[in-house]
Amino acid sequence: MNPHQKMLWRAASAIAEVYARRQEISPPLAEPLPIDAVTRLTRMMRHAHRRRYRTAAAVLRPRLERALRDLAVAATTQAERLRAERRRTQPPLAGTLYWDLRAIDDEFPRLEVDFKRQLLLVATDPLELAEVSLGPFMIAVHWQSLGAEQPNYEVMALRPNPPDSNPGVTHPHVVDDRLCEGEGTHVLQAASAEGRLHDFVLILRQILQTYNELSAYVCLDRWHGVPCGDCGASVDAEERSLCGRCDAQVCDECVQSCEGCGDSLCHGCREECSACDEHHCRACLDPCSDCHGSCCPSCLTEGVCDACVAEKESDQQNKDTAPQVAAADAARVGQAPVPG
């Protein structure tokens, strides 16, 4: 053996000891099967048939059927449990684990062993999903957890390329170095329980090479963009603006500029002048002292909007013309047409 192979043998021996210690823990005893109820109901059915108790037989028959089904379910469940326990009670040998490590070493770009932290470190090739480069990952397996109900491992990006919206996501199914296993949970647990190290790492790699949009932390079509605060569409950095009032990120199609100060505004931070209908930020609008509508400075005269000013002028004009109309009407009162 060369030094690297000796290191792998040493790691395989340490992992074999972990499985051997787990085997020393006695499996739980199987629960008693509900066979007494089946035996009692069978005896009662036979007695009813011998005595020709038709009513009693009709009542007992469905009860016996249910008891038999319960017995079958319980027996099947316990058989599966005993089969799983039998697998766990046959720990993998150091030689088997060694060849699994050799297979991992041959198939993956790099395999390292950290004896101090009891870690297997397996590097993957660079990954690319839907034309998004995610870079290589390091799978760190804590071998003290192998064979347990939930094996412990991390998936770390070696050249992280996280989405703009969440720096903790390094893969659509990895956040904070934790992998969402999805439907792979059971096969991973089985590989760990049976000491199939090579299969365990291959399954992890297969999950990393698979993309499921429905369970993604961040969808790949939004990887290099963030959702617009108004319409929700994903936009790149070159196609979005920050709202000058709330710092929301808004796409170019949704953003509007304040006609007063020129700030970029999202939908929630802009308001129309009630007089000219132009978009402004609320800081550039003042209430009309008469109608209290929000107006821009160009539509206010001494604090009064143009509409209210026009209404006041119209009222004043009506007041000025009223006496003249009244005098003219009075001059015509009592006049009669002159006969020809």
C-alpha cells in the first residue's frame, strides 16, 4: 500500500468501529402480535357453525375478518422491522469500507480524510444547472453519524455563486450548507445504515445534479436577479432601480420619477397630484388649504390649488354681475308693450 491507501485503510477501520459499536446496542423487542383475538374469534365461529347459530356466525364473521387483517398488517410491519434490524446487526467490514473509499477516490476529483474531526471530505466536479454555473462542492460526512437514523453531513460550495436575493443559498436545494434531500432521504438512510459509503456519496452527488423548481430555495430563472417590488418579475442589476424613499428594488418598467425632486419611486411611494395628475413623492406634495387635495407646488397659488382658485374667481364674478342683472330686471318691471 502507498501512503494514501494506508490512510484510506485507517479511515475504513475507524468507520468499521463506529458500525460495530452501533451493533452492540440491542434492537427493541418485537411487539406481541394480536393473535389471541384471531384464535378466540375462530373458536367462537366454529362453535356457532356446529350449533347452527346463523345470527351469531353473521355477527362474528366481520369481526374475524378485521382481526385477521390487523394480524396481517402487524406481522408485515414487524417482518420489515426485523429485516432492517438484521441489516443493521451485520456491520460492514473494514475491507468492504476500504474498497468503497477507493471507489470514491477513483470517481471524484478529491477525497480527503480529517481524522481529528472524523470527516470524509469529497469534492465534486463543477456543477451547472440550467446554464447557471454553481461551481464545485465539498461533501463533508461526519462518520460518527453513519448508521444512525439521520446521518450528519454538509454540502459546501468551494466557489460560491449565490443568487442576488440570498447569499446563504449556494444551490437551488442547498441553504447554509444543508441539502434538501427531497425524495432521496430514504435511499440515503438505507445506504448509511448498510455501510454503502460509495452509494451514499453517489446519491448526494445525484441530488446536487438534479433541479426541482417546486422545492428550490431560489429558482434558477431568478438566480441572477431579484424580484421587482411592484410586479414581481425577476430583473438583473442593470434593469432595476432603487426607490429613493423605501429602497425597494423596482424594474425599469415599474419605476417612476418624481416630477418635483427627480427621485426614483416605487408604486407605494408615489402619488399623483390631484390637479395635474403628474407623479410625485409625498414630500413634494402639499395639501390645498381649501379642498385638502395633495398638489404639487406648480399647481398651488398661495396654498390653494388651481381648481379652487378658478372656483373662487367664478364665484366672485357671479357676485359682481348679480347687481347689474337685478337692476336690469327691475327696469323692465311694469313695462307693457306700446300699441302700434
